[in-house]
Amino acid sequence: MAKAEHNNVTLGMVRDSLIRQEDTIVYSLIERARFPLNPPTYDPSYASIPGFSGSLLEFFVKQTEAVQAKAGRYDNPEEHPFFPDNLPPSLVPHYKYPEVLLPAAMSININKLIWDMYFNKLLPSFVSPGDDGNYALTAARDLECLQAISRRIHYGKLVAEVKFRDERKDYEPAIRAQDRFTLTNLLTFTNVEEAVKKRVAKKAMTFGQEVKLGDDGDKGKYKVDPAIVSGLYADWVIPLTKEVEIDYLLRRLD
């Protein structure tokens, strides 16, 4: 989040950040689509790394998160590791991030759901089958996608906090009643959601169009199908963000 004092964070600032994060997600998907599926990346029997049980992808993610933890990445409340257990502490001076969220927010991490969605639903839908041997690069691109999507979904905690402050009288009764249905209705703005889905599809068209000088033969061909990006938001990013928002709000008055 931008450096701002507790009471100066606005819904407009949050929305600007969410729009910028769309760019990161679209670009990360485009970069992953450069490589085919590369199944050995995910096969625990392929890597046979001494002292490690799991796939090359899991090894890469755990080792990368450990290095990033030492560098202070997970001191930032916006960042959520996929393998939080036994991460090393930061070795760099702690930066005092603005205290916007309640301490209970730290316990909300749905990266297991995001991991499952990415590998079982999303990845097969936008990469080609095949094996080109670039397994380490494949794992690196996967992690970039995972981190970008995770950051966007968990940003729902900040969205929920700002919405709560702006409309406290509407949210408090539902929170006291632990009423998920009413909270869902309060958080749902269909016109905004439709605009987001259209915007990310247009970004996928703009960022991912094949460009060849003097040749229009590839017009309409994209590195990642815009409909897949729109579907990612419709089926996963928006609903999971809402789940994060509700989980946070249910603890807001504790």
C-alpha cells in the first residue's frame, strides 16, 4: 500500500492500487504462456533433490520464499507466503508500515486455495501442452503469477477496512450477527465487477497482441486469451477477494 497515515487511506487509493495490480497479473500470465506446460516441473519423482521431498516447483517456491523472507518481504502486511511454516526471520531493518489493518488480519491467508486454483484450473487453460526443458524458468514464472494473484486477492482485507470505515453503520449489525449473507450483499457492486472483468480483458488484448510490422496476419491473436483473464477474475479473483473481505470483517469488532 502507498505510504499513508491510518486515517488517510481512501477507497480511491485502494482502487488505484487494484487497477495497477491488474497490469502485473496480466503481464505475469503472458510471461508464463511463453513456456509450455512442462510437466516435470510438477512431478515429485523428477527432481530427486537430496534432503527434499517434493516437486521442483515446490522446492523453487520454498527456497525463494526463504530468501525473500530474509530480505523482509513478508514484513509487509500485503505479502502472503505460500509456505509460511518455518520461514526464516528478516535479516534487514524492519520498515514501519502504516498500521491500517487489525492484528487479526495476519491470520487470514488463503494461499492454499489460490495454489489449487492456479495449478488445477487456470494453468491448463492458458498454456500449451508440451515440454521444452525450461523447468526452472517455468517454476519462476509460476511463482510470479501466484504472488501477483495472491497479493490482489488478499488486498481484500484493505478493501474491507476502508469500506467498513466509510459505512460503519451498515456493516456493524451484520458483523455482530456474523451474517455472511448480508456482508456479501454489502460488498457486492455488480456494475463495478463487470467493469473490472471488461478492463482486464482489454488489458490482455492490449498487452498480449502479437505485433508484426507490415503484417496484419496475426491481428486478433493474443499471447493469452482475454476471455481467460476475464474468467480468472469472474470465477476466482473477485469471489476469493470477497471471501477475504468477509473473513476480515467478521473479526473487525473483536
